[in-house]
Amino acid sequence: MGTAEREEYADVVIVGTGVAGLYSALNLPRDKRIIMITKSDVESSDSFLAQGGICVLRNEADYDSYFEDTMRAGHYENRKESVDIMIRSSQAVIGDLIGYGVEFQRAAEQPAEGNPAAAAVHPDEAAGHPAGQQVSGDTDQDTEKEGLLKGYAFTREGAHSRPRILFHEDITGKEITSRLLARVRELDHVEIWEYTAMTDIIVRDGKCTGIIAQKVGKDGQPTDGRAAAGTTADRDSAVQAGGTIKIYAKDTILASGGIGGRYKHSTNFPHLTGDALVIAKKHGVRLEHLDYVQIHPTTLYSRKPGRRFLISESVRGEGAVLLNKNGERFVNELLPRDVVTAAIREQMEKDGTDHVWLSMKDIEKEKILKHFPNIYQHCLEEGFDVTKEAIPVVPAQHYFMGGIWVDSDSRTSMEHLYAAGETSCNGVHGANRLASNSLLESLVFAGRAADKICKDRGWISEDTRGQSGKQFRRQGKTDTEYMETSDDTREREDIA
């Protein structure tokens, strides 16, 4: 068996290849060696699975309602500073995504209508707002006349007071992640190692100086010395099958996703088992809100084992309604996720059933086929035509609001160790995440992690970013180019 231990050196090592990992890599200098690892293949990150869309601050008039929607959904346990940063940064991030080639739906192709049925049944509680509070729609006054968001369509999901979600059909996550991945793959200084799992972090004098990794198979277990089927060749044969590798790095970013793999019923990929949290706890890195787990109200009911298929909240935002066994509505579909989940579970208990029903009959067939082609096709393969019949749905684990505590720059409690995406807890989501805030939050704070690393290292000026294709320029004193040395006698101080 190949059990040899090998050492590698990088400027930054990133654990995870979802939107957080990819975006942080794109925001690091082009003259630095970046190593990214992923426990599975690059397309098996939950970022690829995100359906509904990504939120954006439409205009200054939208700020207060967006802030309130996020806080209300999070039961006011959110960190206000983080919420403000996310909202204020949203248009810049969207601009980057568009620059990277992400194609959001255009207004001419998809008129925004919202869910009139939900508002009609519960006029005083539309989107979770109290009686007397006005719920603004897609009026002429609210529509962007010029600028970045001009011409784009917006959809609305539960607990949002207005449509502010950009989308690409019902595969927004795949569209964004695949575009970012394509850009990263163009970069010679970034290496992506698939089927490579982090088994520990390297700590010296209380500071993180890299990670320990090991080659794994498709089941996430260490290989027996043979390369796992379907893997890509690691550059320079850096990871030996069956062996371990120490990757020393000046800074480490943990962006390895959530904990859904630990649940019997989850929308997450099964290999996402919270490894980074276990390792962080082992080294005394601060964790926060480990009990804040979000259950999504609507996944397609199935007796088959494995990952649950999500039925996006935007389906309800466009007019789908929830029904009990008698075909009667029992909840406002646009309330926050935890509220709708509780209502569904209560109804299932009353009905003595394993699921409730979701009907899309009030949505035009043309809109279903255009906006939700992935959902339509998957349900068809499972024997349901959503244009003609209701489908059985049931709640399942979906998202983790807790994680490794980080500050507003995504720094953990250990020096030179960062965390971003679902792995981290920056307080944006509070006790319950607002729909379509996950992609935005991941991107904003992954970018801030990269920015902070660059600023602290003196790699770039504060006003120079890698986003939107801008080129980096070195600022200040040149760092020791230790990775150009071929032997293993390099001083560890170069990493710290």
C-alpha cells in the first residue's frame, strides 16, 4: 500500500470547491500557489444543488425591508454587522458574477408575478409580516430604471417582503458554481485535488500552518493504494493514493460545506459530514450555534434511500400551494421556513400521513417549463407531472446556520485559519436562514477572507481586487518565495 508521507507548500490552501472556495481563490493573487482540495469530485458540492436563486439589494429603498426580512427569519439572533455587510456587498458580488459569465433570467423572458394565492388567504401575514405592514411588490416605482440590475427578472420566496431574488431557471447554484469553476480552471496558479480529504490541521505555536490530507475513494474512505475511479490526475503527483500529505500554507481557508451527510434525510451530498468542525473542536477553535439546523419544508417524498430532492421555495413564491390529504390549504406558504416546516409536521400528524401535497396548478405550464425545468423533469422521472397533479412533499434537513465562529473578515479564533460558506458561522442567518441568502453570504464572506489575507500579507493594495478579472499587483515588501525551493529544509517561519 502507498502509505508514504509527502510535504507540499502553498501560499493558501482551501478546503472545499463550492462557491465559497472558488470565489476566495479567484480573489487571491495570480502569483501565489493556491491548492484546493475536495473530498469528492468538484461537482459534488452543495453549491451545485442550490435551486431558487441569489438575493440582491435592488436599490437603497429596499435596504430596510431586506434587513428586516433577514433578521425576522433569523428570529433576531443574527449579527447585525454581518447582515449589513452582506446586503451592502450584494450588488458588487452580483456584478462579479455577471462579469464571470453568469446568466440570470431577463425580465422580458420571465415576468415576476409572485404568489397571489398566499397573500389572498393570509393578507395580514404575507411573507411573515405583521398586520398593517405594507408588502411591496414589483411596482413601477420599485423597478430599477438603470444600472447593474436593469432588465433582470426577480422572483420571491418565503419570508421576503418583495421579489429580490435573481435566478437562472431552477439551477441557479449550478449556473454560478460552474462559471466560477471554469474561471478557476483557467488559472495556472490554482491546483484542484479531487477525492482528497482533510484529516487534520497543522498547528504551530497556536497558529494554523496548513493541513494534513489523504486520498479517499468515492465512499470517502482512505484508498488501498490505488487511485479512486473517476478521479483527475493531481498536478505533479502531489497526493499519493493511500498515503498522507502535509500541505504547509501561510493561510488556510475552510470552506467544506455543511453537515447533511450526518442525517438520514437531507438535501445535502452524503460526504458532507462536518469534518472541519470536528477538527476545529479538537484544536480548541471556537464553534458557535451547533444546534441551529434548518429543515427545508418541501422535498419530494420518496421511500428510496439517499439524498432528498429539493422542491425550491421559489415554486411557492410563484404560486404553488400546500394541501392536506383532503386537498385543503393549511398554511401561508410564504412564511419563514421553520414556520412552514412546523405547520407541515403538525398537518402530517393530524392526517396520519408521511407527507403533504404541493400543487402547482395555479402556475402556468409555460412558466413551469421555463422557470423550473429541472424540478419538472425530476418529478416526471419519479412518476409525477407537476403541470397536472400535486406532488407529495416532506421536510428534510437542508442547511446549517451554526459552524466555526468567524468575525466579519471570516477569521476564526485561530490565527491564519479562516472559514467561509456553510462551514462558518458569521451570524448572518441567526437561528433560521432567509431563503436565497446562502449563496450571497458564502460569496461575500469568502471574498472578505481573501481580501483580509491579501491585506495582512501586503500582497495587494486595499482598493485592488481580483474580482471582475482585475489583475493583482504586488505592494510593499516582497514575501519569501519559499515554494521555489525544491528540498524539504525550508524554515517553517516562512509559513507562519
